[in-house]
Amino acid sequence: MASDSLTSTARSPFGPLAKYQQARLFRIYNHYRLVISLLLAGLLFVEPFMAEAKFRWLNSYQVGALSYLAVNSFIALVLVAGFHPRQRHITLSVLADILIIHGLLLASSGITSGLANLVIVSVAAGNILAPNRLGTFYAALATICSLGISSWATLTLNAPADDIVRAGSLGILYFAAAFVLQGISKRVIRSEALATSRAKSIAELEQINQQIIQRMRTGILVLDRFGHIRLANAAAEEMLFEETSLHPYGMRQTRVLPPPLRDGLDTWLNDHYAKIEPFQATPTSPLLQANFTQLDQDRGDQILVFIEDMSKVTQQAQQMKLASLGRLTAGIAHEIRNPLGAISHAAQLMEESPHLDQGDQQMLDIIRRHSKRVNGIIENVLDLSRRRIANTEIIDVQAWLTEFCNDFQHTQSDNTPAAIELLIEGDVPRARFDKSQIEQVMVNLCDNGLRYSEQNTGEKKIQLLIGTTADGERARVDIRDFGAGIAPEYRNSIFEPFFTTDKNGTGLGLYLARELCEANQAHLSLVEDSQQGCRFRITFAHPGRMI
């Protein structure tokens, strides 16, 4: 399409580009006409010029010069007022110049006057402004006028015949100027059209590249060597910063690199081959990997940074880990459950004995509790190993969570009903995830929250908050309980397998919850705030990201 547009523009000198060029050149030409007319009118008031010059009709010459000045002054005022001349206006102006100047020649000394040189300029300007047949017409008209004046003067005023030869020579100059300038003008128009077309193509490519970069799910940063952010796309904003204040061109003058990324940049600046460890920009952000490269190899003053979300890599690693874990748990089920069943059965038989004292009863109670705990660990590990690949779909988070709250409350005991407060912040974007897997996470977190709230306050209550991330493109769900909270020294360990502060827990609940979230490219994190209890946050992936 670009080539077709270029061809049509080149064939037609009156395309959009040529019209703009014509108007600009005509303004310049009119400035020249105004200066010439001022000089001609000014010379009328110089006595030596009037005395030395020869005029056939002095009064006619004076009227013509002053009229020429008035016409050019009027056109200049109209152009200053914002008038946009069209082709017919330009044509009339050039024709008027040729005719008026020849009229002045006729009123003065004829073709031998120096005014004849002004005709060459007018013909040349006409061919620049209209590089086509109309330019040739200007040359022909000027030649006819010059020959007519010379012939009339020779026949009626006994002027020398050399004037006719001079007029013919001027005619040759008119046509030579016309042909040469037509060729030059057409070539200039083609060159400018080609340059404009290429500039437009470059601008379109730049806009397309900008759109691609902004819509990429890979974060891209451009930094100087001091770590100042020159450019950041939307994905980088989403991954690195909790708050967003967009600049029209993506520039972040007030942004500061997160400390982990700044440390990675310093490490890379000292050693370009150093390994940059994955990091978290904020406590609630996913695990990220940064790669650095010089944007300008010669100067090296700008650094290009690629930020990759490790969720996909983590998901693949989890699938490989689960495949190995599945083979392991098959052996666990056989090798541990059979002895565990025998222990539990023996404990039941001992309970039937009438000769048990208080101490024996306590020992049997320990056996039962720990057998149940071991069995729960095995069940959790088996559930993890049997986990299927996430079957994701686009979900209306608000409607889904409202339905989940109703269903979850119906599963609670009627003796101690659960109080679930659902809060919604603004318009929540949709998210892509597997409903069954995320519902398992929600059940685990809600059960834990209700249990700890009841232990601390005597009331089973939790709070669910639906909102959006700072960029407004991803949904998040917060689950808050009103328990005693988690001690600061344990906050970094709560998602590790088999870690628990509850003597009756298995330590796999939060670990499995995070595993399920990562399988859906969501991120489960503990949000630190000053309020009572714990606040867990599920941050869903962008709905446009395929899992």
C-alpha cells in the first residue's frame, strides 16, 4: 500500500504533499514580488532614475508600477490573514506577473529594458509552482508577449530589428528555464514524497513496536548506568511497582528501582557474566528473573533489562516435581499405610481390654492422634501428586467469589455458624484460572482463618476483600482472619512444606495452597499490615496470559 501511495503521489504533482509545497513556495514567491514592486515604485521617486530612463508612456508606466505594488501588497495581506491559495490562484498570479511586466516593458524602453530579466524569474517561478504543461504555457505566453512587443515597436516606432532577435533569445531562455526547472521540480517532488512515505512508514513501525513492547508480558526497562529508569513498559510496571502513575510516553522520572533489582544491576555492572539470582520486587510480587544487556554497544550508557516472571518456569518445574513425587507416593502409600493400619488396629484392640489404667489410656490417645496425623500427611502428599494440569477459563471473580461464600457457609456446622464478610473495591477485572483448584486454596485459607479467629476471639469470622492491582488490570483476593497472627520470625517459613506452629497440623496446607496458585500462574503471599490477624492475598495473572 505504501508503494501504491508513493506512485500516485509521484504521478500527480498536485497531491497532498505538492499542494502544501506549492502554498509554501508561493508565499516565498510573493515576498519576492512584493520586494520587486516596492523597488519599482520607489524608483519613481528617484529623480536621477526618472531623468536617465527612457519611457514611451511615463504616466502609464507609473500607474502600472503602483498598481503592481498594490496588487502584491493585497495578496501579501491575504496570505498573512491565513488564506490558503489554490492552484487557480497561483496560476492567475503568475499570468498577471508576466502580463504586467510586459506592460511595463511596453510603457518603458521596450525589450531592451532590464525589466525583461524579471520575466525570466516569473516563468521560472511558474514552472517550479506547476511542473507540468501549464509551466510550458507560461514560457510560450512570455515568448509571444516579448516577440509581440518587439515586432510592434519595430513596425510602428522604427525600433531596430535587433530587438526581435533579442526577444527570440529571451524566448529560448524562457523555454530552457521551463524544461530544466520542470525536471528538477518533479524530481524534488518525487524525492520529498519518497522521504515522506518512508518517514510515515518509520513512524508506523515505531508505533507498532511501541504497542508490541507495551503489550508484551515480558517486562522491559531502559536504564542509564546510574540505575535511573528511562523507559518502562506496562509489564515491568506490573511486576516491579505496586503503585502506578503513568506518563504518556512510559517515562518514569520518579521511579526508583526496587533494592533487589538495584543490587542485581550493581552486580552486573561489576561483572557482565555474573549470575543474577531471582528476586521479589515486593513481598506480594511473584519471583522474577532479570537479564541485563547494553543497549548501545559503542557508548554503553544505556542498559536494557528484561524482567521475566518465573511463574511459568516454576509451573513447569512443579509438573516435573509432581511426576517424581507421584512415583514416590505410590511407594509411600504401600510401605507406610500398611504398618500404620496395623498400629491403628492394634490400638483399637488395646482399647477393648478391661485392664487398662489411666497411663495406658494416655498412651493410646497419643498413638491415635499421631496415627491420624501421619495418615493426614500421606493423604495431603497423595493429593499433591494426583493433581491434574490446570483447566483454566476466564472467570468473573466477583460473581465466582460471591457464589463460593454462599456454598462455603452452607458447609459449616449449624452450631457455630461462620461469619464471612465480603467487600468489593470498584470494578474487578476478570481472571483466568481453574475454579476447582483455586476453590481448594480458598477452602484451606478460610478454614484456617475461621479456626484461628475462633481461638483468639471466640467467634468464627473472616473477611474477604476483592480488588485490583495498582495497574488496574489484574484481580486480587484478600483473606483476613482475626486470630493472633504470625510471629515475625516465622513469616518467611510459613509456605515451606511440613512447617507448622500448630501441634495438630501437618504443615502442608499453605504449601499446597501456594503450589495450586502457581499452577494457575497466580501468586499467594502474606501481606504485612498493622491490623489484627493474618492477611493472605491471591494475585491472579493477567487474563490475557495463557496458562
